[in-house]
Amino acid sequence: MNNSLHVVILAAGAGTRMRSDKLKVLHHVAGVAMVDHVLNLAKSMNPSQITMVFGHQGEQLQAHLAEEQVNWAEQKEQLGTGHAVQQAVPFFKDDEQVLVLYGDAPLVQLNDLINIDASQFVLTAVLENPKGYGRIIRDGERVTAIVEEKDANEAEKQVKEINSGIIQAPAKKLKNWLSQLSNDNQQGEYYLTDVIALAAESQQSFKAAVLADSDAVKGANDMVQLAELDAIFQQRIRTDLMKNGVRLMNPESIDVRGQLRCGRDVVVDKGVLIEGEVMLGDGVRLGAHSVIKDCELVAGTQVAAHSVLEGVTTTGACQIGPFARLRQGTVLSEGCKIGNFVETKKTTMGQNSKASHLSYLGDAEIGKEVNIGAGTITCNYDGVNKFKTTIKDGAFIGSDSQLVAPVIIGENATIGAGSTITKDAPDNKLTLSRSKLRTISNWEKPKKI
Ligand code: UD1
Ligand code: MG
């Protein structure tokens, strides 16, 4: 634990330009709320405390972060970034360094911060188009002031070095400078950035730490910028994956909204979407346009195109899809095959069992070497309750059968095609329910009236 670091996260702003009922910092970038990215960064620095400044739609933020160990500092009226940090002052301890992060700037990474060799700094970036940002006014190494776009004169507007918003300073000094802020500026706000000039006046200037990757300063004020942040984030994730040996067949088309961990020689085809926590073992292949959410697919698992998997675990190499839909609680063993238009839910399948075409398997425990014929349905729901189907090792279910749960199909049992099975079927026997095949000899085709 870094005993002396206190991270303050500003998240009280209204985010009006998002035109959304959802609080701005709760909007997702790469599947994770912006504020969570920032909070994760803060936590990765092992600070002694984290203070969250909340205000506008604060109840949404508090509900979202209910499990987190943070101090809550309310900013009742949003009177500016300086005013926001003032709300956190009661939590300051004199021996701390205070680091201010913005809840709506999720691209900053630990590497951007840990190599800065100063305890009092402002993180800056050089932008081709600095419009809208506060400009860094320097006297050599010293930052003498930050001037907001709206307060800047023509010469200041030419400056391309901008304020990321992230600053760090010793708590005692920061508290003193914050108490001297005024709102005598174009926006009538208490600017945190004015702290920089106050420090310079007392010969205690901030150091400018210039970011190597200027994208890291970007924040989201509207849906366009949010999409831009997402695109930058996706690009980072794809680059990381490829550097770690993952073959992305069409990198630009692959989105990761969450966390993807891969073994060696994983291949991800065009248009794949990853959500939540996904683990792919060595040699796993994901077919084009598949959606994989919260899955653990072990070495050798092959998913063919257009399959949708959620909450699936494989315990051995198996084949899935194309066009398979595997839902929560599906567990497949080595050698299993799930073919096209097969849906599973809360279903386990033993080794080498197959459902190759057009089936619904829900609430089912299926043994080894079982063959599920095309069109088989486990009727697990009576309209009120769900029931379980058990199919034992080696059973063969003929095509177009309905297994009305609760029901047990015995070991090596065969179910005749087209059967509706309402009672347990014994081991090693053929069970079927079919009316006798008849041909009506004097039947005539209907005639048009
Ligand atoms: C701020 C900086 C600017 C910098 C830019 C980087 C100031 C005065 N300006 O401008 O120099 O280049 O960020 O993006 O600091 N917030 C509160 N309470 C408030 C106002 C804001 O919590 O009363 C929070 C917002 O939720 C947001 C952050 O502070 O997370 C930044 O506020 P924003 O209004 O976006 O500041 P900018 O005008 O962009
Ligand atoms: Mg902003």
C-alpha cells in the first residue's frame, strides 16, 4: 500500500451533452463503465484512500459503486473543477500526495503515471488540435499557469501543449491553494487549473509531465467522443492480443467488451464480439461473426461461424456451430459436437456426445457417447416449473423426439424417431411412441370447389 497517495476522482459533472438519462461516467468504454476504468487505475496504484466527488445524478454513481471502499464527497452544485476538489479536502491528511483524476477520461494508464519523477506535477499532452482544452503556459521547465480556452488570448490559443486535467500535489499545499481560488473568469467557475499559477507565484511551480501517447488525455463529452474513446481502447486491446500471439483475421472488426485472456495459437475470425470475462485455451478458433460472452473454452475448442455462446464451459476440445446458440450453464466435454441451430441451456454433455442439428436441450444431463437426433427437444417447462432430463451414456435419441421432463433415458437406450417420451425409458431397449403407419387406400386428393 502506498501510504501517502490519496486519489480524488471527479465525477460530479452533469454530462449534458451526452443527452442520456444515464450518468456520463457510467457509460461504457470497451464494456466497462468509464468511472470503473479510472477507479481500476486508482486502485492499481495502491493508494491509502480514494475519494469520489459526486453530485449530478449521484445516486446512480453510489449504487454502481456500492461495493467499493471509497470516500464520498458531495458537490451539491457544480461550480467548477477547483470547487469539486475542495469538497474532498475534509478527507485530506497532511502527509499525503493528492492525485486528481477525471471520471470521464478512461484512457490514462498506469504507465503514464508511474514514471513521473516529481511529486507535484500536471500531466500534459501536445495536440495538433488543442481547441477546448486548457493551455499550458511555461517558463522553461516551470508551468506558470494554465489558461482555459474561453479565457485565452490569441497568443495563448496558439499553444499546443494542453492540460490533461490530471494533477498531483502535496495535500497541505493543495488545500492552501484551493482556499485561494476565485471564480473571476469567463465561466464564473472555480478552476482547479488556477492552482498552478498560485503555486508558481509562491515559487513552488508544478512540473509538466508530457504524455507520450496524447490519446490518453481524451475524455468523452458526447456520444461521438465516447465512440472515439471506444475505438482507441479497442485498438489497444487488439494490439496487445496480437503482440501476445493471437491471430486476429480482421483486427478492425473484432471488439472486446470486457476481458479476454488467450493461450497460444488462438485464431479469432472476422467480426467476433467478446463480452465479459472470456478465457480461450491453446489453439481455440472462433469463427466469423460469433458472440462469446463469459465463457471458458479450453484448448482445442472450435467454434464455427455465427455462433452465440454465453456462460459456456468446455472441459475438452469440442466442436461448436456454425449457428449454435449455447446459453448459461452449458458444459461440454472432450469430443462433443454441437451443430447448427442447436440451443442449449443448463446442460452438461459427456465425452463424444453429439447434437448435430436443430435441437433444444435445456436442463439436461447428458452422458457420454450420446447421439441426439435432429429436431430433438427436451420439454423442460410445463408453463410454471422447469424439470430435468437425464440421458445416460450411449443413448440414441431418434430424430424429432420430444423428451417430456422430468424423464430419464437409460444407458444405451434407443428412442425411435418421432416419439414423445413421457415416461423413463429403460437401458438397452428401443422405446418409441408412434401410432401405427397406415396407408389409406380409398383416399382422394381434395378437389378445388
Ligand atoms: C478541464 C480543465 C482543462 C482541461 C480539460 C481536460 C479546468 C478548469 N479545466 O476542462 O484545463 O484541458 O479538463 O479534459 O479544470 N467536474 C466536477 N464538478 C464540477 C465540474 C467538473 O466534478 O463542478 C468534473 C467532471 O465531471 C469531469 C471533470 O471534472 O469529470 C472535468 O470537467 P469538465 O467540465 O469536463 O472540464 P473541462 O471544461 O473539459
Ligand atoms: Mg471535459
